[in-house]
Amino acid sequence: MSLSPAFLDELRGRTHLSALVGKTVKLTRAGREMRGCCPFHNEKTPSFYVNDEKGFYHCFGCSAHGDAIRWMTDHQGLPFIDAVKELAAAAGLEVPQADPRAAQKAERAKSLHDVMQAAADWFVSQLGGLDGAEARALLDRRGVSASTQRTFGFGYAPDSRGKLRAALKDFGDAMLVEAGLLIQVDNKEPYDRFRGRLMIPIRDQRGRVIAFGGRIIGEGEPKYLNSPDTPLFDKGRTLYNLDRASAAARKADRVFVVEGYMDAVALAQGGVGEVVAPLGTALTEAQLERLWRMVDVPMVCLDGDGAGQKAAIRAAQRALPMLAPGRSLSFITLPEGQDPDDLMQQGGARAFEALVREAEPLVERLWKHELAAEPLDTPEQRAGLKRRLSDLANTIADPSVKSEYVAEFRHRFDQQFARGRQAGGFQARTPFFPYQQRRAGQKWSPPPAPVTDDAKAVRAAGGIDRVLAKAVLAGLIRHPAEIATHMEVLGSLKLADGALGRLFEAVVDVALEDRSRREGALDSQRLVTILTRSGFEQVASDLLRADTMPYSFTRKTADENKAREDLDEAIAILVSRPEVDAALADATSAMQCHFTDEAFERQVALVNEQRALDVRLANLVQANEDARALGTEDN
């Protein structure tokens, strides 16, 4: 159906947004707007505003934003066209008619929904009959209460090739085959797909039955059998229990991903309703996108056996290209050999919540997996680890997140293998993490003393570190291929006025122009030649002679790969430092105005972030000094 912008604008104009939102959210007048507690996340102080004049709502806590149509899709869970139809009916507008083929398709889908609901009702009736005794016994052994059975619509498919077909004969064989309820091979008689199985209806976000999962009652394969893909059901885009989990996830501001139907049912029965499951396959990109529409960091909680942990790693690797600032995954590790269903039966919600508090960030799960992948006793094996970590980071599309992963993996590697030296031998470098993040209930301990005065001396008092910026420019001129790699990040930097700032802009402009012309690789000499024509000959030449700077990427004789790695790290530090400084200034100001434990912890965390950046910068300098010393000894 094609809806014109004019029609949609009229629909929004005729809809009284505060009245629509006020049906489910308590609103009070706040000047020219209405205010209430946000329905998209938990809060006690209202930060959710509705503006009828402008026709939008906005939450200053979680940034939820939209108009009347968005409200119906995001809060009510309706598909776009259904949201439009419902609003149009309330506003007295007639929705433009779809073309005949689209109308026919919609009518067909409606009929298939009727078929699936009729099948679900019939399966429920069979569970309560004589033939359903074994299925009921299985549910009793699994601890599924009668109330939970009704809530999730459990049923039973008798071990017969034609009972369902006979019960739903009014719909006709063709529609039953299209719905995935019958199997037809060539021109032979169709027969029931699900036989001798506990039946679990799969619903869409609106709660309509679109498919089934069937668990074998006794011995046999496959243990679980799903409906095939149909006009209603796309296995790779659907999540089990999504219809119930959506509202629970908004309230709890979290969502769990478990392996199977019964895991989701067990958690929901135990009071954890914000849980979904993929349908017998690894998490797909479409399912991840659906999860991220619910919360920023879904929690993956797969079985504790080897297969479950492999599935967790596959999910981690599949998520990497799709990461964005603030958007990630975390992972819950279950005891060996247990699944969420086992855990809930043995320890209940308290045992599960204890594991939730120990959830690992995505970067931690990837690091541990690669660290344990193979022995790391030789330089070649450690180089293999570095390559694998680099390959993982390079799959991330977002440049800022990619840069953070590159830096994080590098410093974890350095910390793990204790690189650095002192008089009389080698010692561990200053750790990348000068403080540890606290777990729930852990007491705060003060951070360690700052790093050295030498490390502090290389940063400016505020804003962009001009000393580091000058070194980065020297590195970019010596390694111009790196300009394209960091184009978006470099373009966002705001250097101080003066020759250095103008040269920085010129370097980026030259790389952009060169890339657009596709004239071949931009080398250092060619870049200097182009800059010379723009009046930057002297300053560019001076930077190329900057062997006195304490970084590998400014030295002509440095190892090429190491220099590029260090340049990537220096750019990440150059970009991150002003952001951390600004955040710390705000936190300090907030502390002076109003002291709270939360504000104090925020200030401490930012101080530690500053120190972590100092350590990273000091490590770059130390690595360069080590390389120089080794080079001198070799000579």
C-alpha cells in the first residue's frame, strides 16, 4: 500500500497525541506540554514529554522520540500499516485503497491467520484429551504449571497422519499446505506435518499464531520440529515469546536471549518475562536488529555445554559488524552442563539473577575465546593471536567503535604478555586498566597514583593535545594510507587555529581529492609535493624530519606495521582525550553543586579514564624507546 506524505501529515494533524498517549501513560500539564514517566524505560522522576502543538513525544532519559504513528508501532507493537489504519479510523479518515493484488495478498494472510489459530485451538483440545496424557506427563516432569500451559498455549499433535487434516478440512488442503500444517509430496495425498509431538505456538509481535514448534514426546529425531517458512513465518526474522517479552523488556530495560522454547518458558514462569529465543538456528542479523530495538545491550544466555558456548561466540562474531556507540551484547555463562530451565528448577530466579550480575561484555567474551583458542608459547603463536584479534576488530563497520576495539585488544595483549623493560631485565608495562570496574556489592577502593610526570607532560592542559596532534600529523604524512582509514574520525577533530590546524585540514583534503580521482596509492613524497603547491612545504618537511618525537610512526626507520598500529592508537587517544576531559569537567561541576554517591563514582570513573589514556600514551613512548634501544644494540 502506498500512502502519500500529504495523507500521513493530515492523519498526524487530526490525532490528539496527548490523548492517545494518555490512554496508557498518566500525564500532567507542564507548561505548554504534558509530562509523565516514560513507558519505554523504568524511571521514578518524569522525563517523558508530549507536545501536541508540534505533534511529537520525547524522553530526556532514554531518548525515545516519535509521532502518533511511531507511538503505535513502538509502544503498541503494531505494524506500520495497522497503526495507520487504527489512527485513521479514530480520526474519521479513509485509508487509500491498496491495489487489487495487495488487497488479495492481505486477505490471504488474514485467512492464514485464521487457519493457524484454528490449529492452535485444536492442539490445545487434544492436550486435554485421552491422547494427550503423555504430553501432559512431560509438562509435569518439566515443572510447567497449568497456568503457564494456558498462557503459552501448549497443545498436542496426535501420532496420526490425518487427524489435523480432518479437523480443519473446511479450510481445504491447499491452505493447510501453505500454512505449513500439511506436507504434500508431488501429487500424493497430503498428510499432517506434526505427529506425536508437544505443540508450542509461535506468535508474532501482535500475539497472532504464525507457526508451531513441536517437541517429540518419546524417542525420535528431530527432537524439535518447526514450521517451514510460510507467508506468515520467516524463521530468521522471528523470535519466540517476542509478543510477551517486548512489554516486559521496556519495563525492565533488559532482554535475555536463551536457546530454546522451554528455557524461555521456564524463565517466564519464574518471573523473568523479558526473554526470547531464536528458533533452532544461530542468531541472525535480523533478529539482532529486533533485539536492539528493545534494549541497547541484550544479554545472551545460552546453554553451558560446548554447543551452547559455540553458539554464543557465533552470536558475538555476527554482532560485530553491526555494533554502534552504546549498542552491544553481553553474555551470561551458565554452570557446566546446565541450561536456564535446569537453573530455574534448581535455584529459581535468585540463582539466575546472581549470574546476571556476572554478565560479561562482548569484548571480554571475544578476548577469552581467542586467548584459549590455541597455545601461545611461541612468538609465532602470539602473532597469530594478534592477527585474529585484528581481523575481528576490522569487521566492525562503525569507525569509532572499531577504533576502541583495536586499542582495547592491543592493550589486553600487551598486559597479558608483559612487555616493557627496566635496568637489569624486562618488567611488565604499566597495566592498561589502572583500576577495576566494580561488581555489584563490591566496595569502592581509591584509584592508584597517577602515572609518571613524563607521561603527563606530553598532553596539553585542555582541548586537543597539540604535541600529540603534531606527532599524528607527522605520522599521517609519513604513512598517508592511514588517512583514508581514519577519515571520518579525523574530519571530526577541531584543532586550534594556526599553521598546524590549517595543515591538518590540507592533509585530509588532499587525501579526499586523491581518493575521488582514483589516481593510485598516495605515498609520502607525493603528499608532500601536493602540500608544497599549497604553501606548506616548510612545515611538512619539518614534520618529516621529526625523528626526535617519541613515537615509532614519526621515525623513518621504524617497522612499518608497528608504526601503523601505533599511529592508530595515537589517533584514538587524540580523539578520546577531549571527550573525557569535557565529561570530567561536567562531573566535577555537578559534584560541586550537589554531592551524591552516583556523581562521586562518575567522577572517579572519569579520572581513571584519564589515567588510562595517560598509560596508553606512555606505552606508545615506552615501546618506541624499547625499539630504539634494541636497534642500537643490533647495530
